[in-house]
Amino acid sequence: MPDGPEPGTAGVDRRTADRLRKGKMTVEGVVDLHGLTRDEAHQMLTRYLARAQATGKRCILVVTGKGGARKDLSDAENADWMSARERGVLKREVPIWLSQSPNRERIVMTAAARAGHGGSGAIYVLLRRRRATGAGK
């Protein structure tokens, strides 16, 4: 067993990291991005994480969707709407956005969501605690 924390868990005790991975932490907020364009989703995610951290939330569920066909379109319309190469854009992009500034500074760790919370179409995000401000702190 290697020394030090597991990758992506620096600053998180083992118990908290295990609870997040197992879906045992209370989800304090959900941001549902599926159905949005790439730009809309990126902006919404960044704004949501900033607000969630500012209000003291710790565990957030980010719903990306699984990248499948849209249910409101016929098979032919789905073929035109999204090529196979484009399926799962948010599922692929959200982890990248979470690892980039300013989001990365807000996040302690992420983990794949359990089936009851969306499975492969969602991600748990553990936010850093807000730092206290003011004199003497």
C-alpha cells in the first residue's frame, strides 16, 4: 500500500472519502445539466458551485446524463440531432471543468455517483469549507 493519501483525496480523511464514494454523505444540492448545451452547462455548473460553497454546502450531486438519445425525438430525429461522436458530451466534459479554475479551487474531491443517485450519469462533488473572514482569523 503506497504512503500518503489516495490520488484526488488530499485534504480529506479516509472516512469522509469512503462515505462520498459509497454515496453515504447527505447530498445538499443537485445541479442537473443534461439537456443543456455545452456552454450553458459549463456556465451553470460554475455558478452553482460558487453559490453552493458560499452558502456552506459540502456535498453536491452534478447530473450530466448518460449521453443517450433524447426521449422527445424519434429515432431519425435523434440520428440528426447528435452523431455518435457527440453523445455524452457533458459526461465527458464535466470532469474536465471540475478540474479547471475556478472550480478546482472549490473542490476537495469528486466520486462517481451510486446507482440511486444517477450512477454513471452523475458525479458527487465534495466542496471545500468556506474560509472564515474577519479580524483575527
